[in-house]
Amino acid sequence: MRYVVLFILVFTFLSCSGDDKESTLRLSTLRIASNSKTLPEQVPSRFYYTDAQIVFSAVQGTLSISEGGLVMKTSDPIDQVEKFYENRFRENGWKIIQTQKGQHDRLIMAESLRRLITVILREESGTVIKLYFRRSYLD
């Protein structure tokens, strides 16, 4: 039942937010934002694709225990974005544990200590970047 209520809230929020208007919804430890100009605190800034626009973000939890997703869009080609994330993971000591490569999409999954990030890239008039993360220091 909890997820049904959450789904209704998210759907209502997304349907009411304008194309370019920044909107934020906060409920206890849940934060949902569309067209935000800022990155959620829980997402390490080194994994933000610099030339991308933040389309949507949703974060559940606190700074020490959190999970969520971030959707960004860039005009850069998918191969360039893929190389950016592969390099960022390696430069920051993350272990890439899985990759998948399709004709128009890519998947990169990386882990570091008790953190996991999955990046899904899709070609759509540039590249859509979907970044999912989970962080737990209490597991």
C-alpha cells in the first residue's frame, strides 16, 4: 500500500510540473525534483556529467543511508558519455562489476565499499543518462 501512495504522489507531481519549471517535492526522507539546477547531496558530484541537464531526481534516505535515481540529458554522443563514466569509476577507485553494450544503449555497474552505482545510457537526440545509486554504511 505504501508504494501505491508513493506512485500516486510521484505521478501527480510529474504531471503537474511544467517542461522547464523547477519543481521539488519533499516528504520526510523522500525528495523528488524535476528540472533541478542542483545535484542531490547523496550523489557524488564527480559522477555528474558536466554538460548534462538534470531532468529528474528522486532520493530516499539520509546522507549515510540512501538510494535513488537521477536522469540527465546531454547532446554528447553515447560513446563519449560511456568513456566519461568508465574513466570516472577507475579514477576514483571504483570496481566496474558489469557492463552491457547494445547498439543504442549501455549499462555500467560499479561498486565501492558499501556503495553501488548503475549507469544506463540511451541514445535519444544525444544521450539520456540514468544513474541509480545505493549507499549503506549500516549493512
